[in-house]
Amino acid sequence: MKKHNFSAGPSILPPEVLLKASQAIVDYNNSGLSIIEISHRSKDFVDVMENARALALELLGLEGKGYKALFLQGGASTQFLMVAMNLLEKRAGYLNTGAWSTKAIKEAKKLDDIYEVASSADANFNYIPKGFDVPSDYDYLHCTSNNTIFGTQLKQIPQVDIPLVCDMSSDIYSRNIDYSKFDLIYAGAQKNMGPAGTTLVIVKEDILGKVSRDIPSIMDYKLHIKSGSMLNTPPVFAVYTSMLTLEWLKAKGGVAAIEKENEKKASLMYSEIDLNPLFKGFAAKEDRSMMNATFNLTNDNLKETFETMLVEAGISGVNGHRSVGGYRASMYNALPLESVKALVEVMSELESKA
Ligand code: PMP
């Protein structure tokens, strides 16, 4: 039986994508070869890469606006350093909204001066700081659009006159916002896009080439752009599967259509958290994430019963991160509404039993 997969990442992918990807592993387009045993320089794979890069921009409404899409390796974690290497000359601002922002700050600090424009560390990151100032002579402002661990999400895009950089690992392609407000977006593929192994970087070309350091080749966005995202052998399977997921999203009507589904799932989930006295949400209501709902039991004695019921209902991956505890329901693009219904049913059944 297929489980209801609430995993925070790597996470659920559409069944159609899994099927096509597995067929391509055995025989890619009836070529007699697997997608993972052909040259990345072959026409077949170059077409995949170009299609994936074009779709990545098109679905965010960024084509023809001076952006380039890259599929790189090293995870979003490598971008913590790579962003700073390519953009940090004197000083940059960072909005600290969680464990991943904290890590991004730590890496950038290895290169130059960093200023935390605001932080919600004082409340274990259960809210998004608002009303902060960003000096206009900073090299860039870095933010994290969705805090996977804590279940908070940036609802207002910071208004700044300097380049805006955003880690969108856990909510890219999930909501219809003005992506052209950002100058650099990065996201590990393993939540809304594909398997782990590739990181999407979307960068506005005109912000590059302004730092004085000699950037190591593999860390240099300009060189990756010049080589068509093939500076070294790309993670072919992860790129191919990401392309399939982007095609799936396009066929569904794109980001605007998936946003409606995501809103339905999140609203069902949060109304149960709010109405059921056995549960309490972790994140501040106005900052709640549409992707990751974090919550706790109000009575710890029910833990075992609740968790047994979850297993019996085929619900997987709802354990919270160790720094928050409790539960986390990750509701990425590919998670069907039926799965949220199944989880909510277990929660209300617990209430009727208690
Ligand atoms: N940023 C965010 C918001 C994340 O959720 C994660 C974890 N998936 C990362 C960065 C780190 O990603 P990776 O494991 O790909 O380095």
C-alpha cells in the first residue's frame, strides 16, 4: 500500500514522475540506453538540461528577464558559501529565521562581514521578524522564504534597493509571488522539485562580476552560466527527474494552480490544529508555512496512542525535527489533499477517543 508521505525532505514526488523516471533508468526514450549511462554531452541529455533550465524560469515567470537557471551540486548548503563568494565584497545583511539561515550566516562569515538585520532566535524561531532596516550600501540581503524545521514562511517579500537573495529550498514553485523581486534564488531539489542531488540556482546575470576575489572555478556562477550548467558532469538523473516534475507542474496549470491546492491542504491542516484541543500549533499564526505545519500534543500521555494510530493509517514522516519536537506535516506540491484528510481524520479520531 502506498503511504501518505509527509516527509520533510527528500519528500513525495508525483507518481507519474516516479514511473517515467524509473522507465528512463531502464531505457531512455527507446534508445536502448539508460538515462544514467549516456554522455552528459549527448544531444539527448543536453536537450534535457536545456528543457529543465527553461522550465525552471518559465514556471516562475522569469524568462526573458535577465535570469539564468543552473542545476548545480553540493546541496543548498554549498550555496550558503557560493552566494557569499560571488556577491560579498564588504558587508551583507542576513535575516535569521531558522537553523538554515543560521548556517548560511556562519558560512558567509568565513569570507567577510555579515550583519543580522533581524532574528527570531529569541523565540526558537517560531515567528518571522518584521519591520527591520537594511542599509542601502550592503552588497545584498539574504533571506529564507520557508523555514522547513520551524514551519514559518515569509509572507512579505523584503523591499530593498540592493540585490535580494533567497533560499527557497522548501517552498519554491508552491506559491504565486513576484519572483522578479529576487536577484538570486536557490533551492535544493529534494522537496518540491525532484530527488536529492541537484540544487537549482536562478540568478540575475547583472549582479555578477562585482567582487574582487578570485573565485574558484567550481564556485563561480559566471563560469557555470558560460558552460550551460555543464562546467563539470551534472547530476544527470536528478536533473532529468526535476525536469519531469516541472513538466508535471506545468501540465497542472503551473504555480498559480498548485498554490490553490496548497492553500486547501494547509487550511484543512491548520483548522484541525486550531479546533482540536489535543493539539497546539508551534508557529505564530500569521507566519505559518503552507508547506510545513508544526504542532504538538497538548497531553504527552497520548503520544503512544497517536503514533500507533498514525502507523495504522499508513501515515509516514510526521515526526518533528529534534529542535522543535512534536510533529511536522510537510505538505509539498505532490502531496494529495487525500493525505491531509487522512491525517486530520486520525487527529479527530484521537479527540473522540480521549
Ligand atoms: N535550506 C533549507 C530551507 C532547507 O530546508 C534545507 C534542508 N533541506 C537546506 C537549506 C539544506 O539543504 P541541503 O541538504 O540540500 O544542503
